Amino acid sequence: MKLKINPSTSNQQHHKVVDIQATEKKQDNSMPESVVVIGCGPGGMFFCHAMEAKYRELREKGDTEGLANMPIISVFERANSPGGVWRAHRSHADSSAFSYSEEKKEEKKDTESAQANKSTQMYEALWTNGPKEGVELYDYTFDEHFGENTPVYLPRQALLEYMIARVIRKSPEFFEKYVTFNTSICKVIFNDDKQNFTVTTQNTLTGVMGTKTFDRCIWAAGDNGVPSMPKPVLEKLSKFSGRVIHSTDTNNFKNDVCGKRILIVGGSYSAEDLSLMACKVGAEKVYISARSADGVVGWTKAWPDGKVEVLLEYDLVEAENGSTIVLQKVIDNSYHVKEFALNKDEKPKRIENIDTVILCTGYQHQHGMLEPRLKQWKDFDKKNATITVPDDWEVEDNEFTRKAKSVLGDIPKPKKAYWAGSLQYYPGIYNGILIDNPRMMFLRNDHDYPILSYDALAWLFMKYLTGGVEIPSPEEMKKRLEKKCLLEMSRYPYARYYMDPSFRSVLQKKDPTYTFYSETYYQHAYYDYHCMAYVMDVGKYPSNIGTYGKLNERGLELKRYGDLSYKHRVGATEGKTFRDIENAHEFKSLFTGTPAVPLNKLWLDINEEEDKDLW
């Protein structure tokens, strides 16, 4: 599907979405609230899409007063097109997702390339690593978009096109209405006296600065904002003579890995993706070093052609002789240690003749533009932050807590619990709202189905801003967060392992093989769905997955698809990847019932630039 959108900012105004006629009818001459949105990735797009849905609802009802009071939205995006991290490195040539005129391409080519190098984006040939059935959205089905059955795992570009097509389908001028592209937000300051924000921007093409004030601020710049290159890791690699890159620095990926021996540091999805990509483009050998045994790279039982060797619970120690990397087994990788403790009794492992080291070491939140007090919630000491456990706290009676008691015996109730390990994440944020300043909101994702999670939270934000859902008081938000955190510790032994040091100490002694720990890990993973169901339920999302306490049929299917995706990795066979599944028909659209289909050829044999008939 070709989408022709012109994001030119030459004559674009920041406030366009208000219904002018309705505004003129307001009796008190007051203006509606203004809202600045930082970033036009999935979160920013979906928030504006939710606002559009509200506009249509009010217009259909003929509610002129409601239209007049609708917030005025201004989105600033530093890149030249929407999509955030879903944009590829060669995004200015990614015309099937977002087209420019030829003269604009030539005029901006050099500037765009420089900007792309500073931005976190996906590499061109990336495919999704989760089933697409978990990201299909309620108001625009895959049947409508693709017009045919599709595989379980999709190419990056196909999903980006789907998201963009969704938001412009009923609003052809969507991006002209809401977004100013090629504009970075340099500084956001909250003014206590006027209870508003002063926002400083810069045009990335001309360098022109600007300043505006807004009543509310929504940060939607994505968690994958700034590549994390940990200084201790770089120091350990100081004597390495080869190339060291971050997982986002893949402009020359084929040259960096083809025919070479690679070490990938990290154990999550990016490590899995790049290991498979390295095999695909002809790496000689790939080593993965992961300090934890819980990462996704530990699930896969067979890698293509036996080229990948996974080293779980190993930490990088140093580089020797230019191309030899020394690794050491770790003995404690829990949240409550400042550094991974090394097992000095075990002989170090030396990997020789390494050409390239790829750091899949995650990202730092892109909050540099915010004044300190607006971002201090993310800097709290999670390892030592505690909650007082009330006298009436009790362990919930369920299958896993009963098993925990049989394995570990009676463990006294803790007097305090640590936030570490809780899926509530931060005590200063409630459903995306900054508790200390509810006018500041963070559209973040904390789920394995990020697209659906963004849409649910974006819808809740729309409800908050248009009066559909009341924003609780700061005191109430804190109370609800602590209650959810303590409930999680009560219900899930895995959460309690990280929240209660006494429980952890006993489990480490009585479960030395971590067998029970592993069982509780997978049980606790399901809680993720309950957290998303909670956001959907509170925000009255049009297509929810149940409630905080109980998932509905759609929620249970999402869980099942997650389990199947895990089994694809566990059941991987020689020469195939988890994307080469034989049971594609077991995945069906939650909205239309349309089953998925297998790829036409093995994923390793697909050339994304040449093969057009992929399924």
C-alpha cells in the first residue's frame, strides 16, 4: 500500500485541530487547554488518533460546546516522518511507508542522513519478534489493510505502513493537523506561577529556535530513545582492536558481520534479532554473552547452521591481544547487587579472533529536554526504595503460593517491600501521570505487545484530558500504586523473590537449581496482561482484554499466542528460525478470525530488498 503524505513544515501552524466555529460560540471567550506532545512514534500517533475519535463522536452528536472545549494538540517530531523507532535507517528512501516529492528528497538528503544517525531507528530488514495478532487494532483490521492472509511475524515496514494507514484512514490530513516534523524539543520547563509549560524548539533543517507555552505536556518519545553504551563495558573493551557498535548502529551491518566472528553482549530481543540477522548475511560465528539466564536468547534450542553459541550468566571482563574477549561466569545477578558478582572459582572463558562486538545493552530514556523535577521519577533508587507492609497483608492462596510454602516452608511476613521486581515499575508514575505534577504525562510502554499497550494508554490519556475519566489526587495515586505493588508480592512468588530479601534468601538455599524460580517466572509473566487490562478497563478502551482481576476471552487468547511464540523458539530446529513455523493456522485474528499463513520460503532465504512475494 503506497501512502502519499506531505509533512512539509514550511507553513504549518502548531494549533490547528480546534473546531473554529465551535470556539467562536463559547460565551466566556476562554480558550481550551493546549497540549504539547513530544514525539510522533506509535504513542504520539495513537494519542492523536484517539483525539480524532473523540472529535468525530462530538460532531456526530452535534455537541458544539464539547467541541469548543476540546484540547488543542501540537506534536513535535525531530525526524522527517512518523513512526519513531519503527522508521528504518534509510527512512528517507522508505517511500512505501511515507513518501516525499523528489525535489524534497534531494534538498534534505544530507541533513536527513545526519539526523538519522543521531536517531534510534530499526535496521532496514527487521521483522517483528512477536505475533502480529497481538498488535492488531480494534478499528482497523489486518484484513482491511492487507486484503489477504498474512504470516504470524511481519516485516518492519509492513507494520509501519499499517500504523500510518490506520491513523490517516478517516483523517487524510492527520499529520498536517497535528504534527510539526523536523523539530526537536530542546527544553521543557514548568512554570509554577502560571501552572503551564514553556517549551523551546529547534527546526533541525534551519536551526531556527522557537518558544511556546502549553497547559499540559505528554512525553511520547519512546523508551528506546538514546542508545546505552555503558562506560564500564567500553572500558573493558578498551584494548579491543575490532569494531564496537550498539545494536542501533546497523547502517553497515552486513560489512560488520559478513564472514566475521561476532560477539553480541546482551540477552534480550535485540540480541536475538541481530544474531539471526548475522546468520542471514553470512557471519562465520556468533557468540551471545548474557549475564542473566532469563533472557529470550536462552529460550532458543537450535540456531541456524549451529553458528550461534549462547553463553548464559557470563559477564564481560576484558579484551586481550586485540581480538580475544574474556568472559567470566556470574554467581549473583539479582536486582539487589550493584554489580554482577563473578565466580572467581571458575576458569574464565576466552573467545578468540573476534572481529565485531555488538552491544545490545538497551537504551536510556530520552528525557534530556525535561527539567530535572519532571524526570526525577526515573532516577529513584529502585534497589533500595521500599513500601511499608501493612499489618493485614497476607499471601494470596493460589497454586504457586501453596507450592512456595511446600518448597520453602513458612516465611515471616516482611515489614517492608522493595519496588524492585514489581511490574508497577516506578512509584512516581501512575498510569502515565507524573504524580508530583499531573499536568505532565508519559506515554510509555511496559508490555511485550507494545503497539496494543501504546494504544490503550493513549486512549486513557484522551479520556483524562477530555473529562471521560477523572484524574485521581496525588495521594490517591500513590495509595493505588502501593496497593497494586503489595498485591503483586502477595500473588506471585517471583515478584516476592525480588521484593522480599528474606524470601529470596530462603529460596536461594532451598531451590539451588532455580527450578521453582523458573516456574514462578513464567506464571508472573502473565501478570503483564492483567496490568494492560487494568489500563484498558480504567480508560474504557473500545476493545478490552478483561479486567485487572480476570482476563476475558480476548485476553486469554493473547496469552496463548505469547505461549506459542515462546514454543516457536524452544522448538526451533536446525536450519530454521522461530519465524518458520508450521502451525501458523493456530494464530487467528481476534477481530475477524482470519488465520495466519506460513512464509513462502525459509526466513533465512528471504531477501527483503528483492523478494516481494513473501507469503
